[in-house]
Amino acid sequence: MTKRRVVITGMGAITPIGHTLEEVWDSVENAKCAIDFIERINVDDLDVRIAAEVKGFDPLDYVDKKAAKRMDRTNQFAVAAAKKAMEDSGLNIEEMKPERVGIMVSSGIGGIETIETEHLKALKRSYNRMSPFFVPMIIGNLNAALIAIEIGAHGVCQDPVTACAGGNNAIGDAFRAIKDGYQDVVLCGGSEANITHLGMGGFISMKALNTSNNPKRASIPFDKEREGFVMGEGSALLVLEELEQAKARGAKIYGEIVGYGHTNDANHITAPNPEGKWAARAMEMAMEEAGINPSDIDYINAHGTSTPLNDKSETIAVKRAFGDEAYNVKMSSTKAMTGHLLGASGAIEAVITTLAINKGFVPPTINYQVPDEECDLDIVPNKGLKQDIHYAMSNALGFGGHNISIIFKEWKE
């Protein structure tokens, strides 16, 4: 079977740095940090009191009141981002074969806010008095299912759960589904809403979060003083489409996806392989599929969580995959602005990477102050720069050892 080309024809985002593509890009270009003191929940009993919240979001702008009450916050984000992406794409599913339109949306945790609130309700009242929508509100696949219901997509519908690599997993699997001829369009990405007592407390107890409570020195990827990540929330969705169909309907094309690599460290439940061997192999596999060399990559959007182990091992992995070219490529972590959206992080980073290619601008790693000799690549500290980007790589690494790299290409006929 002839392999088909896969392009990006629509994007939508509900994120801490903006609810529109224009707002997101303005934040990136102007190095805005969305990390601040938490407002949605009482944090008196939490050691960590900062996060990157989605501010000003009203689900009623996207669904009616009845539907909103039957959705967890992660579902609301997903449906909103999906509607934005579909509107941006200009697709009319009624003019297509609906079984050729798929949905792939990752969530690392699912409806944790619903789990928390309904459990507290049950303890006070009775487990028999829990919401009848409890189960559908907490299971991760409902992000994809609700979007499918909303837009009438009857193709593949799934929720890749690979922790913080999930957003990239969804995009990569969507790319392959179209490339190999199984689908013509896939709406893909991730959604997450974990700024809750359970969500925050769980990561605090495993000492994964930064505890400084200083918004400007908390998410500091590749900085020697980094100590943990900052929780973020939100959703981002991309419309991937088979090239010839996109051209036939006159779609605008943001870029092309040309490579996907996926490996596992098989090493530890949370810690990455310290030698970066399998993360490097995922990068190599993505470049092999794209038919390019390390010297062709202009920019890497790093996983860059601001944890001591991740940033060190990812730096080692890039050096391993890129060789001498590792010191020539620009690499930044936009989590310094957005926080870490867990299963949605790869999705918002895919949107940012695609916009970076379109704008000819390399995003910065903001709030960087103290160089780390073990993270010595060009991380574009504090200020972005104008530069043509022909090929860009986006990395995502997840608990359980998941390593996923995707390669985006500037759109050309």
C-alpha cells in the first residue's frame, strides 16, 4: 500500500497561556508565564500552592448547562478544544464517510475532580447517593467518546494512556492511522484537569512537584536549581488529515507530520533510564521514518519537566541521538510557561511547535538563571529568537518508561 502524507489542517486549545491560537502564540512569543497561586481550590492543607490554571473558562460557552453538569472538567476542556479545532479546520463531516473520521484523545488521570467530589459526598451521605454519572465522568475514554458524539465521528475512537507521553501517543497513532490508510481524518491530542486536592496531593507525596511556591522559580527546566514540575491543566486538539483530501477541499495547511518514534525504557515505574538509551532510540526512529538526519532538525520542543532526573536524562538522550549535532540544534521547554499538563502536555506542545514553524520563531525556556553543566545544550534561555524552522521534533516522556518523539515539517507541496 502506498503510504499517504498527513497534514495538520486545524488546531484548538484551552490552556493556561490562552484559549485561542492567537493568545497562545502571543504568550509564547512574549515569554509569558501562566504559573501563579492556585485560585480554584483551598490550598491551606497543601505544601504546594502554585500551578498553571486555565483562567476564565466557562463550559457554557461550548455546551449547554445539562451537558456541562455531566462532564468532569477534563471532559469540558476536551470538548471545547475539539470544537475550536474543528471550526478552525473548516471540515464538514456530513460530506465525508463518518467511519473514516477518528478521535484519539489522551488523559493521564481522567476525571479526578469527580472522583474527589463524589467520594466526599458519599462519605457524608451514602455511597448509594453518588451521581449516576460518576463512572462516565471519571473514565479517560470519555474525552474521545464525548467528542465523537458531539461531531458525529464514527471511526476509531480511543484514549491512549501513556502518562505524560499520552498526548504525543495520540498524535502519533493518529498519524499512522491516516498514513496507513485506515482513516482520512483524526482529531487528536489530550486533555487533563488535575489541579485538585487528590491530584496535587498525590504528586506532592511522591515529591514530583516544585515546593518553592515561587511562580517565577518553580518551573525552571534545565536550570541547576530545578527540583520538580508545576502542575498545569487544559486541552489541545489537532485535526490531522490525508493530504489529497485536504488539498481537494482547499483546506489551509499548518504543517505536515512525517515521523513517529515510540519506545519504552522497561526500567522503573517513574524514573527514566539514566543513560537515555531508549528515549534516544525513539528520536532516531522518528528521524528514520521522516527520512532525515539530525542536522535537518532545526528545533526540539523538549519534554523538559524541570525535574532533576528528566532534564538530565533527556539531555543525554538528545546527545546520544544527535551526536555532534546536539550542540547545533535549538531546544527549549515551553513547560516553563504552561506548567506540565501531563497527558495533554504533548498536545499543547504540538500546537506550539506547529505555530513555531509557521511563525519562524524558536520559543524560549523562560525563568532560566543557573546553568547546569549536565544540561549544556542550547535551550534558548529566556528570550525566543527568529529563525526559519523546516523540521521540528517534539519529545514526550512518561511514567512507566514511555518515550515518544514526533517530527513536524514545514508545509511545502
